[in-house]
Amino acid sequence: MRLPGPLTRGTLVQRYKRFLADVRLDDGRAVTATCPNTGSMMGLTAPGSVVWLSESDRPTRKYRFTWEMVEADLGAGPTLVGINTSHPNKLVAEAIEARRVKALAGYAGLRREVKYGRNSRIDLLLECSDKGLCYVEVKNVHLSRRHGLAEFPDSVTERGAKHLAEMSDMVRAGHRAVMVYLIQRADAKKLCLARDVDPGYGAAFDQARAAGVEAIALRCRLTPEEIVVDRTVPITA
């Protein structure tokens, strides 16, 4: 996925009100950027961090800049981490359509944001006359507290647990259901659940897996110009 124009480099001053971040650009300008991430962003909001912003010239926008990436270093050198949670669905859809996700290959149709379950919308619905329906829920992953190990979630997510229950319902109805954890950092070698952060999500994940819900983790390669799904990594629950 190509990013909207060349990103602008700067230094994070502070993130606040969850949706805003003050940044000092490398050219000296002080700007306020929108933060397209409602989670805690654990480990990624330290003042002084190098960040990358996209810029829009649309006159209806209150803030021209959007926070896209941050550089994080867990002792093995800095790595780019994508924090924009509006990208994962598109990234996974692109990877499926390009046949880069073997576990989700062979479906002729792909639709987004389809109503299902208990007044919810599934991120991606794959359709095939032979294979049937495959419900795909995408979760953005950017937490890492140890080099090489990505973790999800980074905060308590009752909504995430609800999605797992709804995916289990789809399996019981005779369909396929797959959780896709999209890791927007290239230093991840595997994914595990952050059960200390949200024990409830961990329990819901175990119940969903027992019901037949599948889970795969996809790692991304990031540059200031693009984000591309790179490879599948193992999940150690």
C-alpha cells in the first residue's frame, strides 16, 4: 500500500486526548497532528520519539497532518511501527487479492464491512461457490515489549472479545472464521497474546479457538513510502 505522498519526519512532543499529537518537524515547525489510534499505544508515545506524518491539503480538514509511524528501539536498533488503525483492512485485502496469504487463497469474492452477528460488521467477507463463506476480522498490532515478540492487545478491549464470540457463532453456523492479526512492525518474529494486559480477551480467544475460529498473524514491511504485508509469523498463545 502506497502512503499518501512522502511522509514528513519530526519529533514527538506529546500525545494527548488520544486523538491529537504535538510534533516538532525537522524543519523547525511546531504542528498538531491527528492520531488515528484509540488504543493505549503502549511504549510508542514517549516524548522525543521520531515520528512520521502524512499531510493533506483538503480545505475541510482541521488538522493537515496525520501521525502514521513512530520509530521504536527495543535494543536491536530502531524499527518503524505503523500506528494508523485505518490501514490494516486495506493492507490485508490487498495481500489476499495478490494471493500473498496462502491460508486465505481461493476465494473469488471479497467484500468489506458486511453486516453480520449481533449488530456488527465483519472487516472482510470472502466468498466462493465451492468453499462457502469466510469471515475475516482484522486486528492491528503494534505492541512489543521484547525484541522479536509482538503482542495483542495493548489495552482492555471488550469489543475485541465480542468479535471473537461472534466469529464463533459463524463457525457454529457452518462457515469459516479467521482472525487476522496484522503486525505493523518489521522486527516481529512471532505474536503472542498480552494476557496480563487483558485477561478477558485471552479467555475469549481460547474459547473462540476451541470453537473452531482460526488465527493467523501477518507481519508488515514499512518504509516512509509504503506498507506491505511481508510474511506470516507464528502465534504463541
